[in-house]
Amino acid sequence: SLPDTMASRTAAKLDDTADNSIGNVTGSNSVNVFLGIGISWTMGAIYWNQAGKTPEWLSRRYQGQSYDELTRGMYPNGGFIVPPGSLSTSVLVFTCLAVL
């Protein structure tokens, strides 16, 4: 984020070894990633626990199989599914916004 960038820049200018700026970048990025993934995943899991198998969930398919067919053996009550393949869009949006 821009505030973290400015804090790292200031730390690099004022510190002889720039150790604080490296620590700031590493710590800030770690917290952003872990909280970003953790909070959104937790919210999805809580929603799934409350909603369960909705008609929308039952109608979704992944690689020719319904979500119900995919989870029936291991998770008879269904499950919170995040199909792969949407990462490229997220990376593209992040990269475009990071350049700005």
C-alpha cells in the first residue's frame, strides 16, 4: 500500500543500514496476504456453514460434475468449494492497480 511504501522509504533514508525498511515491507506484505486470505476464507466458511446446500450450489458444475457429485463421498453435507482458474484475473487486476 502507499502508506507502507512511504514508511519504508522514510525508514530507508533515515537508517544507515535500511534494515527497518526491509522489515516493514516484509511484515506489511505478510500481514496483508494472511489477513486478506484468512478473513475472506473465514467469511466464506461461516456463510457456507449457515447456508448449506442451496439450490444455486446444487446447480453449479465443475469439469462436468455437479458440486454435489464432487463432495458426496468425502463430504456428504456438501462443502465450501473454490474452483481453480480464477487466479489469473485476480493477478491481472492486482498488477494493473499496483502500477497506478
